[in-house]
Amino acid sequence: MSRLQVVSGKGGTGKTTVAAALALALATEGKRTLLVEVEGRQGIAQLFETEALPYEERKIAVAPGGGEVHALAIDPELALLDYLQMFYKMGSAGRALKKLGAIDFATTIAPGLRDVLLTGKACEAVRRKDRSGRFVYDYVVMDAPPTGRITRFLNVNDEVAGLAKVGPIHNQAQAVMRVLKSPETAVHLVSLLEEMPVQETADGIAELRAARLPVGRVIVNMVRPGVLDAADLEFVRTVPRTDIARSLSAAGLGGARRGQNAEKLVNPLLAQAEEYAERYLLEHEQRSALGELGLPLHELPLLAEGMDLAGLYELANELRKQGIA
Amino acid sequence: MSPDPAHAPEGARHLSPARVLDLDPLLDDPQTRIIVCCGSGGVGKTTTAAALGLRAAERGRKVVVLTIDPARRLAQSMGIDSLDNTPRRVKGIDGEGELHAMMLDMKRTFDEIVEAHADPGRAAAILSNPFYQSLSAGFAGTQEYMAMEKLGQLRARHEWDLIVVDTPPSRSALDFLDAPKRLGSFLDGKLIRVLLAPAKVGGRAGMKFLNVGMSMMTGALGKLLGGQLLKDVQTFVAAMDSMFGGFRTRADATYKLLQAPGTAFLVVAAPERDALREAAYFVERLAAEDMPLAGLVLNRVHGSGAFRLSAERALAAAENLEEPRIVDQGGGKAGLRNSPDTYDSSESPASDPPAAPDEGSPTVTDDGSPADPDSERSVDQLTAGLLRLHAERMQLLAREQRTRDRFTALHPEVAVAEVAALPGDVHDLAGLRDIGDRLAANRPELPDGEVRVSDGGA
């Protein structure tokens, strides 16, 4: 199992939720995981129902069996000052650079430096060891940028290493790239059973592969329960409306005669079934499109009550059941 | 079949509805020159922008839609699947108006700025600079600058009377607002002077002290970045030096353009917690920046034609149908299966209105047309499925309503246009037109769900 698990996906697919559930699942049975947020949206804090995370690794959840999930929201500016201090002993120069606006430049405008810092910090956490030589974190899970930007984001160090041909940044970029392109890393993509996210997933995988980045799994999120099956949907097209009215009436929903309550339910219910049928067909197509990608495919259910902390544990449990963690 | 509007008990459950966002007057008003669609990723921003553009064009305006990263089939539906960074006229528009559409190519946009503002020799030097090549190829932030730059360009051409802009799927959704400012603060900053310092060494004697400090700085930067990169950056900055003034001016002008009365911001969201939280953040940010907010477009709202049947009741009825058939109910008892028509207390107690003949086939007859127990069972099973489906829909409705109410409570001043959910994606102009109709339909409350549900099958 790769120690750096990167989770990406199209916007709106719930990649932060999946990343958090994965961190929780991987922490089960006494493991320590670090959940890293790189987009500054404080999505992790909201999921775990805690206050906003500072730029500091802190424990945010315990997993069944004594495991721990720690979380870190990376602030690029602080990460840069961190680096300058830690690796280059440039603390005072760092402050001077900040005064000049160079830090701001580096983290917001300069090509890719921001992304270098974010990936660099995550890789540092992957490699970090304690005094006894054990890894501090068994796994690092990254809530990464969306699919459209993931390859560029992860590959930025290659590009930077090409730009800065010598010097500490060059070395740093190369070291990060060695981790990202090794089996130590797996990039997972979160999708939905809808056309656009599936298309984007396929495109994203092609890009990742072209950049020789290790693609992991496809996780289909928010899968709605199958209420009617193909036979039902076939039957619903032919069944007389009066039969349904009668059945509704038998269930205690009013009279079955025309204009009575049970009968009045028939049209709206059939309209909903028609919509369902259309979606059923679309989902079927998208599922087989995802199947053709040749990657392990997993599905997580839509939680009827919406996403909350209990739901997160439920999804983590589901991931373990499916052997992802 | 539509529920009696006089009885809308569900309506009472809602907070007093937010103001309704009436989009047609906004689209028709000649004063409206720019519409900016913003919102978090995956809420249908691009589709909304395209649908609004199409609708405005078909209502007679000359429109250009600037999309940032449209899904392939949406782009194809507008004929802009080739990236040439120029607006192309969309064919198949009804009426007098015109629709043009383009997809942003940020590298090309950046190159064009360089070519337009530097002499050919200098332009060539910039375009071949490795630092420039990385910068323009789309690192974080560039897309936002270029989207704003392109908007400024399109506006300056005075060719269109309405520009509809989609915004980039940024990590922070308002990066595009910050982009001009950030660029400005960078250009004003000392860093530029430090980077330019080596080129200016040997200036006046009075500058000498300053230059010592600066070369120390460049020393530190060189150590960090590596000498070659620093040199590339310096060459780039030096070459761009003459253009910075222009950059700055345009960035400021674009920012002012966004605040101008002819601009309308639409925040796009879906009735989901995260999307609406982002939307609330947008609303607050836009207010803080004095940007004119027209309202919220809420996509993918679900309705139900049977909204008076609660989820709980539907589930109970479904269980009822699935279980009790253990007791053998032979044929000929169908009449007994007819329950009293009292499930809805808001309805006048049913004194069985005479059953009007329905498409030639009468409903249940009291003599009880004998039904085959097997087929009856499968009809019951199917009906139970329909009820479960309905229960699921009602749960979804309740969840959507809760998230929506939370937004409305926080921002009651924001006008809302709701768009009913479609089962599939949009692939053609007809689909966009349909979305446009839904956008303008102007019926935000759910009790008209009947209409939506039956439309939903389109």
C-alpha cells in the first residue's frame, strides 16, 4: 500500500470527503495518518466539525482500534518560510524577502512555486521519521486540487527542476519528484456516475499516465441506491395505471377512483419513475465507461441524511470493507 | 393532475421565500453589458453562462460568451471546440440577435499581450524566455489574470452589447477578483526593483548604498532559486519592464469595469451544503468589494408532483404493500383493496365523486374485476418501489430545502432563480435553450413541482 495517497476529482464530486474517509480508514487498527489540505478551503475542519485548522499538524480524530488521524492545512507562505529556515538556514533572509514582497511573489505569482511548496511539504511528511527511525505517519492522504489541474500540480517539480537547473530548489524539486513518481505514491480519482465527471476522470487518468505518475483507484462517490431494477423499469412502462392506483389504495393512500387521492398519485409517481429510468440508463453507461479505464473501481453510497461526522465513519468503514484500506 | 395551489401546506414550511431573481429583465436591459457567473466547481457555472448567453441572443441582443474550461460536448454544442482564442459566431440562433462564443486560451492571450505591447525584438526575447514559458502555460493564477484580461479586451472592442463570462475553477473561487490587485501589488513592490537591480548597477552615486542591500538580496534569491533561474527571471522582468505600466493600468481598469453599473454578478450554486457555503462566501466578498450582485442561480433543484405525500407515509405504505400479502387474498376482493380516501386532511373528505371515464378504461370497478394474485403481487411490488423512490425524492427535497433555508436566513436580500434538475447533461442548443427557459421560469417555490417533474423527463 502506497504511503502517499493523493485524492483528486472534479469539483463537486466530494473529493475532500473521500480523502477524509480514506485517512480514517487507513488509521484503523492503531495506525497514524496525516490528512493534508492544500487548497486553503478548510474543508477538512468542516467535515470533522472542528474549528479552522492552523498551519500545524494536529490530531482531529481517532479511528476504531486506537488509530489517529492528524490534519494539516498547508499555508504556502508559512511553508516557504519554514523551508528557508529548515533547509537553508535562511531565517533572516526569509524575513527580508517577505518584506520585499518576494514571499508573496513566490507563493502567488511565481510559476509553480506554490505547488512545489505544497507537494514538498506533503512529501516531507511522508519521509519524516522519529528518533527510533520509524515513520512518524504510516500514511499521508492529500486532498489534492481537482482533476483538471492534478497532473500539472504533481508534475510541477519536474518543470521547476528544469527551470532551476542548480541550487536548493532544484534539488528539492527532484527529491519530491522521486517520491511522487515512485510506487510510494498512488493518485486516486473521485467521480460521480455522471457524464462530465466521468469524462474528466478519463482525461485525468490519461494525463497522469502520460506524465508517468502512479494512478491508483477510481472511487465513485454518492452512488444512489438502486430502488427499481431493469425488470421493474420494463414493467412500469406497460402496467395499467389503474392497477397502480388500486395498489396505492390497498396501501392505504386513499381512493383509487379517478380524482381520488391514490389515483392522483399515479401520474407524479410514474413521472418520477421515468426520470429514474433515464438516470438508470445514464448511470449504466457511465459505469461501463469507468470500467473500461482498467483500474480498480469502488463505489461509495450517497448518504440519505447528508454528510456528517457519523457519515464519514460510515464511508471509512465502507472503504475498509472494499479492501481499499 | 397538478396539486391545487390553494392547498400548499409544504409552502408554509419554508422560510419566507427569498426575493425572486427575474432574469429576463436583466438580460433585456441594454444597460447590462457584462454578466459574470461565479461559484464553486461542479455547480453548472459554464452551462449557466452558455444558457444565459443563448437566451439573451434569442431575445435580440448581440452576445459573446467567454468560457474558461467547458466540458467537451458543451463546447461542441456551441461550435467552439477548437481553441483559437477568438469569438466564433454560433449557428442556429433564432431571431435577430447574435451569439458568439469563445474558449479562453491563456497562453495565447498572454502571448498576444506581449506582442501587442513590446517591439518585435523584445517580444521575441520574452516569448522565448523559459520563465515566461512556464508562467504563461498555466500555473496557478495565470488563468485568472488572463480571463480578466480577455474580458477587458472584449469589452474594449465594443462589438457586443452583452458579454457573459464564466470564471475559472479556482481553488479559491474569488481568485479572479484578487488577480488584478495582486498583480498591482507585485508591480508596485520592491521586489521588482531588486530583480531589476543588476541591470541598473552603476547608477547615481546616491543609489550606491541601496544597491549594496539589493545585491545582497539578489544573492539570497540566487542561492535559493539557482543562478540560471534568477537570471531568467531577471531577464524576463527587465524585458517586461516597459509593459508593466500597461499591465497595471489594464488590471485596474478591469477591476473598475467589474464594479461599474453595467456589470451584474450571478453567483451559481447547487442546493448542497458546500456549494451554498461557497455561495455565501461569494456574496459577502462581492459586497465587500462593491461588486454589483444580481442574485443567486440555484441549479439542480428537485421537485415532486406528489409533494404532499411525505417520505414517512410513502415508506409505511411501501412496507404495507410488501408484507401483508401473506394472508391469501383471492381474486374478486379487489374492491376491498380500495382504502378510504382520507389520507390528505387538507382535502375535503372524499364523498366519492363519480368516476369520470378515463381514456376509455374505467378505474376500479366495485364489482371488482378479478385480478390474478401473482400479477397483483408484482404490481404491489412495483408500487412499493415507486413509493420508495418517492420517499427518497422527498428526503432529497427536505435536505435541499434545509440547506437553502440556511442560505436564505443568512442572506435574505439575495434574489434567487431556481433551475429544476435535469436527469442528463446538456449537449446541444436545444438543451441550453431548455435551461434558459428554466432559468427564466421564475417559480422558486416547490409546490409547482408537478411542472418540473414532468419537464424533467425531457
